[in-house]
Amino acid sequence: MSKQEGTILVVDDNKSILAAVKILLQTLFAKVLTINNPNRIKQILSDEQVDIILLDMNFSAGINSGNEGLFWLTEIKKQNPSVPVVLFTAYADIELAVRGIKEGASDFVVKPWDNNKLSETLQTAYRSAKEKNKPGKSPQISTQTGGGNIFWGKSEVMQKIRTLVEKVAVTDANILITGENGTGKEVIACEIHRLSMRNKYPMISVDMGAITDTLFESELFGHTKGSFTDAKTDRIGKFEAAGNGTIFLDEIGNLPYHLQAKLLTVLQQRSIIRVGSNTPIPVNVRILSATNRNLEDMVKKGEFREDLMYRINTIRIHIPALRERPDDIVPLAEIFLEKQSRIYGKPELRLTAPVKEKLKTHPWYGNIRELEHFIEKAVIFSEKDTIDVDGPNVPAPASNITEIEGSTIEDMERKMIRNAINKHNGNLSLVANELGISRQTLYNKIKRYEL
């Protein structure tokens, strides 16, 4: 990746983490400063033009409250209110992270971190601060709708979905969002939450396919101190953290059958019981779910509970594959081109007419996610002011589109994962990165498809 113009300050008491993060961020920022003592923050802010800070939340051995991070966040904002601060925590304390954001933090990242997630979070915070502080800068209305960050497209089917979303968002109905990987199901969920009456409260996303069986109850419902070996303190779960807001259960079709009953009980009783406790705690949350699998078929095969499917499926919104709405491909590509060109310092890039036609005929098995990855690669390798058909990474013609006709989503996904594994010679980190999923989700899919 090309470097940003800015300077980032990383504050963490673990020197190994500082070294690893510095190697990663040197590809993103022109200057990377690292310190392991927060007492030096004020001096560095006086001596250097710092554009963004990655701040650990705990510095004293044995103290895991995160209050140190909140204290230094306050001190930073007193000295330089405009500098964005991203919090870095090993304890995934959502309550504390939300409090930090209320007190001025731009975002937070949980350790152990995902390199792509960390990079994206820091770049977004950096660009947002630069745009906000730029005099006379108008908002990028091409990707926004009524204050949101969603591009609905020009196709009739997406306009119908937009109307449906706006109609059901203001209700409290449980909604199931279906569609292939990469179609933007989480984006739709975020838009529903933004338009809802609960938008002043958090929306908590949970990848149901990435939670191990042993941690399921602790992650979703919380635990009490001493309930198991590593339970040093009481901790709330995702449902409590989303109190009065929305919980988004992504990849719900990947939830093992024996855990579905526990989730159903919570949805029916509207209360949770923390691990190690017998006391029910009422929860007031809206349920949004998403899956790329056919739940009706799973019910027939005994892989998904019928009563749970009906509980989450008051209203269903199906997002069509990108190849089913070709009129949206070029506008989306141009939005991604503008975004990636800005990131890589190539603001004059444009798509030629032949490339636009080629984009519209490509099958895009990975949908919007694949399109964005293609545009990023094209921008990286571009050597002139246009992206043309003779350039690198231009997609091949859709000659094999008939191969998937009659195939199930699972068949297509299995084929995509197998091809990616072969392409990267079994390097699962690279495979997960290309597919845009976490390593744990990739492991689950490999096991399910027996790859």
C-alpha cells in the first residue's frame, strides 16, 4: 500500500506489540512514532505534528480496568481536541469502548488484532479527521443517502429494497437479511439501525460462525467473576452491551444446532443469565440476523431449528447478487475508484468505456467485496490516468457464468474457498484476507465443506 501523508503515534507498554504494529503501519503512514510510557504523550504532542493516535487502554501490570486509557484519552483531547484517537484493548470490554467513544475516541480495536481491521480502522479515522478539518470541503454525497453511508444503486430491485428498509426500520420487528457473501448484508443492517428509533443506542455485531462452542454463552450472555479459570471480573455479554439498541447476528446459519436452543430461549424470554449466575437479566434489544445459507433447506435436513427460523424471520430482506443487477456495477466501481485513488494518491484515475462494459459482464462471484478488491488492485498497478482492458487485473470475460446456473450458494462458496486455497498454496491467512472473512470463519467453512 502507498503511504499516507500523516504521522501516527502508537502508545502501548508491550514492546513486542509496538514492533509488530510499527512494521504494519509503516506501509500506511509516512511516519510512525512508538512509545511504551504514556507519560511521554504530552511532550510528543508538543514536539511533533501528530495526525492520529493508537492508544492502549492498560499500562500498569495487573490493572485491567481500562481507566488509564480513558484518563490519557481525556488528557490528549485537552491538549489537541482535533487529533483522532483509536483505542487499543486486549479485553474486548464493549461498555468501556463505548464510553471511550462518548468521551472523544474515534473507534476501538480489540487485541489480538486483525491486520486488515486495524489498518482500515486507522485509515478511516485519519481520513475522516482530515476531511472534517478541511475548510470548504463538501460531503461526498455520491455514497450517502439521507445522512447514511450506503449506495443504493440504480436498479429497480435495489430501489424496492430501499423502500422496504425505510418502512420496516422504524418498527421493532426482527429482520432476517439473506444473500450471497459480499452483497452487503451488514451494510443493510447498519442502515436499518440508523433509521430506527434505537439509533441513539449501540448496534453490536456478532459473527455467529466465529464463536467457539465453549465461549458461546460467555460471549453472548456474559459471565460472573470466578465462573471459570480466566474469569477475573464480572463481564457483560453482547446482548447486555446492545441494551436498548440492536444486536446483529451475522452468519446465523453457521450456528451449531445444539447452541440454537440457547439462543432461542433468550429471544423468547427476552432475558439472559450470565455464566456462573442463576439470576435472569432482562434485555431490550432488536434482533437483526443475516445468512448466506438457505435456512428452509437446513430445517428440512435437521440442521436448523424451525422455531428459531420463525423467531428471527418476522421480515425477510433478500439482497440480490451483483451479477443480477448489472446497472449498479459501474456506479459502484466508480465510487470505489474515487475512494482507492484518494488512498493511493492517484486522484485523476478513471475507467475507460471498454472496461466499464467488461465490468458489467463479469460474474462477480464475490459480489461487492470482490469488486472493491479488484478496483483496489487496479489502482495499485495503474501507470497512467485510466484503467483500461489491457491493464493488469482486469477481470476475464464471463465465459464460465453458465457453470453456476443451477448451483447452490453453498456450491459456489465451496468452489471459491477451494480456488483461493489452491491459489495461495494453503496459506489460510491470505485466503481469509482475499475472501474478506476472519480466519475462524474460514476454519468453520473448511470444516463444513470438508475441504
